Amino acid sequence: MAQVLEFKLPDLGEGLTEAEIVRWLVEVGDVVAIDQPVVEVETAKAMVEVPCPYGGVVTARFGEEGSELPVGAPLLTVAVGATDASSAAPVDDGAAAEEPSGGSGSGSGNVLVGYGTGAPAARRRRIRPERNTASAAPAAPAAPAVVSAPSRPAPVAVGEVNGRQGPVAVVSPLVRRLARQHEIDLRGLTGSGPDGLILRADVDSAIRQAGQTTEAATRTAAEPVVAEASTAVASPSAAGAAVPAAAERIPLRGVRGAVADKLSRSRSEIPDATCWVDADATELMAARAAMNAASGPSGGPKVSVLALLARICTAALARYPELNSTVDTAAREIVRLPGVHLGFAAQTERGLVVPVVRDAHTRNAESIGAEIARLTELARTGKLSPAQLTGGTFTLNNYGVFGVDGSTPIINHPEAAMLGVGRIMPKPWVHQGELAVRQVVQLSLTFDHRVCDGGTAGGFLRYVADCVEQPAVLLRTL
């Protein structure tokens, strides 16, 4: 007789608490093997294929494509021991087990956090009561999103529902915080998740409905006074500004939400300053052309301008280590980091991401270029892992690819500096006392004024410009 096991959305690491279902890779009734990817999800960090730690027949899926699930929410159930859909055991309340019982074929030994053969049983996270009230009653079972599935009490927070004691089916702290920020009463919501679990989409919908109600009330109150006016109805936004009723609202979530949070934190915490300089890149472009010509038709990959600039950055950071640091605000200390993990900004269909070249200070230009090319391809296909998007110590931002000359970059928190590079284009330039047309680029450095003063930042930027103008300067550090 088959044993039905429940696979929950695992901890995906890096402090991520929820994920959006992008694409199911299996259907109900499919036979899956241990560690077979069953669903593709998108987090604030990356697109991830989630493997199932059990082998058997899929008996239920939870969540439609495009919906968000918190970590720990049921993802699917698998009948272990069944060879086809017809041999799966009937599903009853409470029949699904949380962990495999061990033994061969029942679970994986090498999957995501919280799963694996022989691992200790997962501890249930206790939800703090939002109010000092009596203990919650079990949540009423709700129909699953796809097919009939084990009806299990959803994790809840205690509160009053419709004037009586009852459960509030919400587990994500982000969902609770969003509701508090917009003064949404979770006790009045009906969750669309498994067993009535309140998801972020439910809170977003409630926020939109609350805004529409406010718009209607504002319009009704204003009509007697300005009935002859033809102005558009406006509703108050969270910031207090008037927003047209027909305005499009786009949720800040996933990669876009993560970028927004990081940039906001950078601007609120880091006292940044920017300096910039124009540099003659003619010799750098000539050196690159010579390097690629010397490699021959089959002499290996070409060296990119970005790779050369990255190598220049690692040499500059060796001279000015203050900019390869971070600030520990709790301890009020500047932490100088021993190695350079170089991030580079990459624009993708999913938004801006910053892959990280590990140990860039130990690599030459060719090695850095190969790693940049590899990470760029992963970024384009949405296959970067969270580990490949975190841990940077300094960022290089080539915004010249957008056809612009200059910018004042926002520091990639918690780093201390970012070098911005504009487009390289022919411009009039005084060269050896005469006016000439040269390949000119604008370089800008945004830095954390807590880690250094303008003299250090200016020295770093001037060294980078000198290497761009005279690549032979790099020979001293190669």
C-alpha cells in the first residue's frame, strides 16, 4: 500500500521566505524519481528548479502558476511505493507524512534545506499570537488548488473572526507586515492558499479594494461641490500624493521588489558621494585589439573591454583597500575585506541583477572575462543561483551599453563603492598638445563617505583613469 508524503516548499536559503510558482514541471498522476525537479519558482534572488526528495506518483499539487507560496507551505504530495496513478492509496485527512520514514527509495540524501534521508524531523515553527487571546481552533479545511489532497490545519495566528475567537491563516511575516502597513485586517480575509492560507496576493487584492473604496467615497463627497468640473478622480496613495483612479499598479515583488528594497536601504543608510573624470581610452582600445589579434582565430575567447576594466579595478583596489570594505553599523566599525568579489550589473528580462565574480583579485583579464561571459549567460536564462548573486565587495556598472555618457550609481548595499563606466565614443581631445579625435569615456565613482574621504576616492578614480589612458601602468601589478 502506498504511503502518501507531503513535500513542502523548502528553505531556498539567503533569508528568502516566499517564492512565486513560474511553471509546474509535473502533472498529477506523473511518476517522479528522487531529486527530480518538479516545479520552477522565482524568488527575489533567482529562478530555481525545486527537486522533490521523494520518488513515487504525484497525487496533488498546491498553487497555480503565478501564485506565491511561503516557505513551509505544501507544494505537492507523492504516493511513495506506487508504480502508477491507479495504485496510489486513497488520501484521507492527516494521511500525509511530513518526513520520509527512511530506508531505500523513500527520500533523497542530497536536496534542499530541510529534506533528505535520515534527516531529523522538521520542527514546526510556532506562530506568535497577534493578540493575547484563547488558543486557536483548527482551521476549516479548504479545497486544494488543483485536485483533492490531504486536508491539514494551516499554520495560523490567533485572532477574532467575525466577532468570535478563531484562526487567522497566515504564516509569512512579510504578508503580516504588508497588511499592517496598509491597515488591512487579516481577520476579514479569506485566503486563496491551501486550507485557506492567506497569501500575499490576497493582501494585495485587499489593498486594491480598499483604494477603490476610498476613491469612491472621495468622489461621492466631492461631487456636490465640483459637479461641474471634469477633472479626473484621484485617490490618496500610501505617500499621500494624489493618484489618478485609472493609474496602473504594478506590485513590487520578485527581482524588482528585491532591487527596490536594496536601493532604498542603500540611500537611507549610506552617506554616498560621487566623483567623475573623462579619460582617453584610445590606448586601451588599441591594447585590447592587439591582445585579441595575438590570440589568433582559434586562440581562445576574446578579451572584452569590461574584463579589462574589471582587471583595472582589482589593481586599483589593491592600492586603495578602503573601498573594498563594508560598515558594521552595530559595532560602529569599518570592515576591510581580504579578497575582491567583483559584482557587475547585468540587465535581463527579469530586471537588474548583479552576478559576482569570486576572487577576482586572483584572476587575470582573460579569466575574469570568461567568468563574466559564463555568469551573463546564466543571468539571461534566469539560472543564476542565490549564491552567485550575493557576497560582492565592489561593483562595476557599465551603463555605456545603454548609449549614455554618465551616471551617479547607487551603491550596492552593503558594499562601499561602485565604479560606473559610460559609453566609449570619438570626441575632440587635446593629445600631445594638439587637438585630435580620440576615444573618450566618462568614469564615475560613488563611494561611502564613512569608509574614506575624497582624497582616497579621487586617488582610486585617478589611478583607474591612468590605466585606461596608459594600459602599460598595469604592468607593475601584473
